Amino acid sequence: MENCFKIDLSKDHRGDTITFYGNIDSEAVLHFNELFHKISENRVVMDFNNVGKIDSMGMALLLRSISNIKMEKKAEVCIRGVNQINELMFKMTGIFQLAPQEQAI
């Protein structure tokens, strides 16, 4: 099965929602570079409901992207829809310290 990674950015009254599809790995670099320029709100939700595996390069991309969004865009970042394996990786790498899980509304 081929990894068809893609990112969808949607906007509503609560901010920007970034939905990831596929595996996050070295193939995702260009998508992440383009993503940063599309973010315009001060609240960003990263949705991982449709993500499979995230390798070490993918974790590095996420850490860098979250840091850049917070520092340069001055936006609050939160995460939703992380599966059990990726949740463990997010805890180990400190991603949840940068971007906590979204609280249920």
C-alpha cells in the first residue's frame, strides 16, 4: 500500500484545523513547509484521526512545526485524535508539552 500523505487545512470561527492523512515521514517535508504559510489564525488544532505511523523524521517535523507556529505565528496549538501508539511517542518526545490534547467541548 502506497503512502499518500496529505494535509487539509480548514478554517472556522474557532481557528485553523489541520487534518493529516497517511503516514508522517520524510515524504511529508514539502507538505509541512507549505503548511506554515497557510496558517492565519491564533488557534490551531492538529487532527491526527487519519494518521497511521509517524517515524522519527515525522516526529522531528511535528516538533519543529509546532514550535514555529507557536513562536512565529503566536498561535495556540492543540492536538486531537492521536492513536495509542502515537500518543505514547508524543509523550516521550515532549510534543504534548508544546501542544496539549484538545479538551472536549
